[in-house]
Amino acid sequence: MSENANVSKREAWVMAARPQTLPAGAAPVVVGTGVAIGRGEFAPLPALAALVGALLLQVGTNFANDYYDAVRGADTDDREGFTRVTAGGLIEPAQVKRAMYATFALAILLGTYLVWIGGPAIVVVGLTSVAAGIAYTGGPAPYGYQGLGDLFVFVYFGLVAVTGTYYVQAAVAVPGVPALSAPAELVPLAVVVAALPAAGLSTCILVVNNIRDRETDAAAGKRTLAVILGYAESRAEFLLLLGMAYVVPVVFAATGYGLAVLLPLVTLPLAVSLSRTVLTETTGAALNPALETTGKLLFAHSLLFATGLSVA
């Protein structure tokens, strides 16, 4: 508590929002927009709305995790991760909870514009995304405590975010598609495959986090996939997801999308260096920087892949 005594209220709210995680929210939107540009379907306003909405969902989820982990007793003094404001006594739990609901409400409000463009599918995407953000650590049976967090991150921060971003732009760009009834056929298989690297690297962030917290999570009864599988298997998961992020651009290049889609390969040295750390370390001192590096890798890879896809 002594280290937290000098933290201002404003600094505490920034800590709660966890700006270092925002690349995870922005990266899939960048990829989805890159695909839209490459297919001649770029629509700036839907793209911007998707970006802001994704960032609001990320921040709302961060508030939810901070609040619910604290009230469930998962954030103890032994935890080696970044400071949590609720458990650390920096912000009252009720305030963090209100901030969570307010942020998700803003995301839903913004989503009404995207619903007008994309129709009922966006209602489902938006509401389930909010529910997933809350239910990760909240509710009667939080799925993050049952080893399902990795799956939900892969789906919502990868597949859904990329294809949803593309979908709302294609719904505007394709002539003859009326508002509120955009067909699912607007999302081709190539867009789903293009979402895999962002999905994998987003999940890698959670894997690193859970490897670092494995012992304290197990003691608190939080059964993450790392707790269930163990260190070796969690590291294997990390390598598989990381490897997928580099195989997909090669597949695109081999199927006629041009050499520009191979731009993400310039981040391979960073990925290799990161892997060495994840494969050998368990402490917060080593894995906290690795966690930030994984976020940077996600964004750099996504930006380069989007660039390649946009000129394909």
C-alpha cells in the first residue's frame, strides 16, 4: 500500500484502463480495415466507429477484470502483475463497477450506428461482446475461472473483431445492400483466415499473463488454462498461436495475394526473442515486460499485415 500512497486519482484511473492493452483492441480493426481497402470496400466512418467501439470494449473489460478479480479475492499481495486499482485500494470498488457499466454503455450507444449499417448480426456481435467482457471474471460462473478465457479471446478479439470490422464496411460499400439487412455472405472465407494472426497473437497476450500468474491463480481458485494445463503445455499453446500468425501470411502469398502480405515476417526476430523469455521465465519481473512486448508485436504484425492486404 505504501507504493500506492503517492498515486493520484487520475493516475489510478489510467492504471485501471490499462492503456498498454489498447493495441489488442485496435489491432483486429486495423486488419479488418486493411482487407476492406484491398477489396475496394473501405468505408471510413464505419471503420472509425468499429475502432472506437473496440477500444471501449477493451477498456470496459479491463475495468470488469479489475473489479471482479478484487471482489472474488483473486488479486492478492502475492500477485506479480501490474497494479490493480480495486485490490490496491486506489479506487473504491463501486466506482470501478460504475465505470465498467458506463464504458460498456458508451460502446452500445456507438454500436447503434453500426447496427443501422450491418443489421441484426451487429446486435448479436455487440451484445455478446459486452457479455463476454463482463462474464470473463464476473457473474455466477466466470468463464475465465474455468479455463475458457483463451477461447473467448481468440474468438472475440480476433475472429469477431476482424470480420465484424470488414462486415460493416462491406455493408456500406456493396451497392444494393439495404440498412438493417446486410447479408452474412458479405464476409468471404479469406477474411476469416486473415483474422487468425490477430486472434492468435491476442490470445498469446493472455497466455503470457496466465503463465506469470499460474501459482497465485491456482492458490486463489482461479482455474485458467495455464493452471489446468501446466507450464509446458501453456508454452506449447503460445508457440502454436505465435507460429500460426506467421504461417497465415505465407498462405496468402502462396495463393496469389502478392509478396506485400509477407511484411509481418520482419517482426520474426522480436517473436523469437519473446519466445525465449516465455519458454524460460515465470516471474513478473521477466514476464511483465514480455506481456507489453506481446502487445507491441500484435499491433506491429497487424499493421504490417493490413498494409500488405490493402495493396494485394
